[in-house]
Amino acid sequence: MTTKTTMAANPPEKVPRRIAVILGAGQSGRNLLDLVLPLLTRDREIEMHGVFLEEAEVQHAAELPFVQELCRVTFSVREFTSEHFERALTLRMRTAQRALAVLARRTGVPHSFRNIRGPAVRLLRETARLSDITVFEPARMMAPPATRPLGGRRPPPRIAVAITDLEAGRMALLAAVHLAEGDAGRILILATAELARDRPALDRLLRELLPAQPPRLRILPPGGGALGLVDAARAEGAGLFVAVATEELLEPPNLQLLREKLRCPICLVRQWHERRNPSIY
């Protein structure tokens, strides 16, 4: 009886979705926050949690006596001490916090911000297990182009969606559709060979979520695992990688693989279902 009463008082439609944005890899996190904007404007029942990651590995490197910093403008070299590191880290954290607050005010979404220090992979894993969606940047982002196209705006990024099974893959694809604002031309499906054996079911899912235009589909060779997904995303020039936060993908070696091999932001979906009466693209 207690369980039924609790469920009635808190229907799934009223449970806030938790979106975690891991900041710290970039200078301010503004580009990462811009990527999640379509999710924030689609649903009023959302909480955004900014997490500024202070990597223990990076701090340890700054404490070594032989670490040097190269100025990209003057090409001069100077010693980089732990004091310099702390000052730079504090500045980046405040900048990221301000960017998060501006986005929250703009969208009217409740938000929180905290900084945590420790091993990056362990902190990512803990955050992804507690959030519906976790977005973060890899250890080394692809450098932006030196010049922008005419008009001053970069084209929207191509979104690679990794699907290994239909039930969980539906959540990842649904999140990707929202991130792409319904533009199927931006979405690329990376489907495993095992999933492709049930091609009619996969095609039905794609038609259901993207009825106007089917997204491009790439079938991966069998046995590639997480590395096969990452290699395919890189080969396709993905600007955002979306995958289900399965226990297998959250294993430390696979998270480390995502951080080290990808050159675009990563979106891990633990849970994402459509609300009642959704607006259809």
C-alpha cells in the first residue's frame, strides 16, 4: 500500500530529470552548455547540475618541479607551479559557474553547481550513475577551425548515436532527436552488427521517432565493442557522441577510452523517456 501511494503522489511525469554537465576540460564550458540547450527548452521538469571537475592527475602534474607552460601567442616558456595552477583553476571554475547560471536564468531551469576533486574517470562514473543524462568533454577536444563560415556561425554539429539494443537505444535516440531539434540530417546511427540482424525492428524505431526523414545508418563490424563505436564516430567527424550509460560502458577502461580517443563532447543517457503529450518535431 505504501508503495502505491508514493507512486500516485509522484507520477513519472512530475519527477524532474537530472542533467549533469561536467565542466573543467574546456576554458569556460560555454560550448558544452550550448549543446544541452535544446534539452532544457523541451521540458519544464528538469534540474541542471553543473559539476566542475578538478582532475587529480592534472594537479599532480602541476606539482612536479619540471612542468613548463608554453604561451601560444609569444611562444615563450615559463615554469608552471602549483600556485599558478590553483589560480588558473579558480578562474576557470568561476567562469564556468557564471556561464551555467546565465544559461539557467535564460531557460528558467533550476540549477546547482559544485566542484569535486579526484580521479576523472571515477568521478565521471559516479555522476553518470546518478543522472538521467551526463554531458562532458574528452580530455583533448578537437581544435575549432581558425576561420568561421560566412555569417559568423559554425554549422550545427553532427550527432553520432550508438545503438547496441533497441530498448535502451530508443532512449539515446530520443535524447539525440531533442539535441538535434528534430533535424534528422544531423543524426548518424551507429548500429552494431548484432542489432542489424533485426533490421525491420530498427527501421520501425527510426520511422517512429523521425518520421519525416530517416537518419543515416552505419552498421559496424561485429566484435568491435566500445572501440569500434569510438572509431566510427571519429571517422564520421561527429561533433557530439550519444550513447546509453550501460554498466559496460561505465566500466573504467571504456570511460577512459571515450575520454582519450574521442575529440567531441560525449552525452551518456541513463534514462530518458518521452513525457505525456510531447510536442512532435
